[in-house]
Amino acid sequence: MATPYIPIRAHAPLEAGELGLSYTPEILFTGPSDSSTILIVDDAEINRRMIRAMLQGGRAGNSKQYKLLECRRPSEALSIVSQEKVDLVICEFIMPEMSGPEFCQRFRANKKTYLTPVLMLTSVQGSEHEIAGITSGADEFLLKPLQPAVLRARVTAMLRHKAAIDSLEEVESILFTLAQTVEQRDHYTGAHCQRLATYAVAMGLRVGLPREQLLALYRGGFLHDIGKISVPDAILFKDSLLTQDEWEVMRSHTWRGEDICRGMKSLAPVLPIVRNHHERWDGSGYPDGLVGDRIPYLARILQIVDIYDALTTARPYKPALSHAEALGILYEEVKRGWRDPEMVRQLQDVFDNPPPEMREALVSPSLNSMSQNVSK
Ligand SMILES: [Fe+2]
């Protein structure tokens, strides 16, 4: 079935009113879930019972009904969080097997739980313990004896923060799924995005980009063509030359994609990639006709790996070219003035001498190892 054509109206992001949303119920975004799950980790039964009573207590009409899980050992806690969605962990500073800070470090190293808040409790006086707890990844630190109202207030605030993060993650997850759907519609497979992310991050590692920019490249690998969702099938899959008007629609996927991603602050570093990945070194690209160094650096990286992947992958209408053939075409395009010469040399260098942390991923770009390190 043909995708409905969304006509171009104005180069501006949609406002809530345009979507027919004149009222945004704040309660949907500001409160913790009614069914938040809290995991209490403490080897002393009396302590767990006390925390449970405090969390289930409160003044009439002000009590919360959390789902409470308990365990005695940090290893049990790590096992529980690998199987269940936990919204908050309350743990002791001193525990068997490993200390609270050691537990926190392991907890934070897990991609599934690195954003789950941890409240650490201790009866040991001394700011050095608090520093150790917070440094290891605990979000809050409370000294015993606990004040029930203080504990409840901290827990409520931490769960509210967690709910906001969950909401953002959901939106981001929807965008990524949408982006992959677009790629599949464009006769690519989901692996195309993964490869782009792998190649782009490898390029970034080679020149020593900071983690924030590596993350932008990783996300850009998935999101750069998300604006194609607004390009109708009749244009996207046309097997003859596009008319001038059709080209305008096709080119609009750059700024339309930027508009789609602009709503999320966390995607701000990705916006130049989405908007400017079709610029050319000599200024003959689109949408802004930027020249040379004025083309955002991350967009230049993504563009080169996008072209390389398109050349080296088989499509319904063409066979896959070899690595050498693809490089040959890219160097031809350098001669024509279209590509950043340094960027093409950098791509060649990355494949000739892959960064150590990317060696495996570049051979078989499943991204498993890299995504664990970068997509946090
Ligand atoms: Fe594109």
C-alpha cells in the first residue's frame, strides 16, 4: 500500500495545537507510576522489615502502594534486576559479598540498570562513606536512624525522576523504531543502520572524538534518514528520473528529519547529522549548500559511511561492490569536489587499521560489544 503523502507546508516543527492537542495533562508526565517496584537489599531481616513498614505507612490518604521486592545479598539483587523491571533500589552500605559501592558499580555497568536510581543507607558516620557511595553511582545517601517521612519523600522524588526518564526513553525508542521502519521501506534491512552506526563510531574513535559525539554518531546511524517517512512511495521508489518538484520533496527529508528529532533535547547533537548529511564539499549539496569545513564534522562522517555502505551492499537493483571498488568511487567523488578528501582517507584508514575496541564489530558489525559501551 502506498504511503500517504504529507504535503510540505512550512519549514517549522509541529506545535501541539497542530496535532489537535490543546490540553496536555501534566499528571501524565510529572508523577511516578502507581505500580513502581522497589527492591530492598539488606542482609538484616529487621532492617528490611523497617523499610517496608516506612514505605507502606504515611498519613491517611498519603500512603503509596509500591510493589516491594527484597533480598539479602547483592548477587541476588543483580539476578532480580536482570529478570524484573525495578524502578528503585534501596541498599545498605555494608553488605555481605560486596560493599554497597561495589554493588553500585556493578549495577551501573549493566546497560539495563544504569539509569535505575539507587538509594544507599548507612549507619556509619563519616562524609567519606557518602562520597564513596555517590561516586560509585548511588543517587541518594541517607544516614540511619531513618526518618520515615524523609525516606518516603526521597523515594517519591527519585521515582518521579525515574518516571520522567522512562518517558523520555520511550519516546526515543519509538523514534529509533520508526527510523528502522523507514530504512526497511527504503529496501534496506535493519542491519544497515547498525553498520552505519558501527562505521561512524569507528571513524569517531580514530580521531579521538569525545563520548558525547560518539553517541551522536551512533544515534545518527539510525536516525539520519527518518525524514523519509514523509516522502511518498511514488517518489522514493520511482524508477525513472525525478522531476524538479519531486526532487524538492526528496531533499526535504533532511530538514523534515531534523524537525522530527528536534523535540528531544537529548538528540540535539544529532540534529546537524540529520540535516546536513547530503551536503557536498564544493557546496553543491543540500539542504543548505554548505561548503567545506562549514559542513558539520559529524555529518561529514555519517555521509561518507552512508555512501560506503550503499556501495558495498547488494540492493534489488545492483550488486555489492568490493571495498576497493567503493573506495575508488569515493576518491573519484573527491576529485569531482563532492567529498571531504580527509574524510575518505580516514575511512580507508579505519578499515585498514580498525580501532582496537571496534575490530570485532567492523569484521562482523553486530554492534553488540560497541552498543554496550556507547549507547549508554
Ligand atoms: Fe538521507
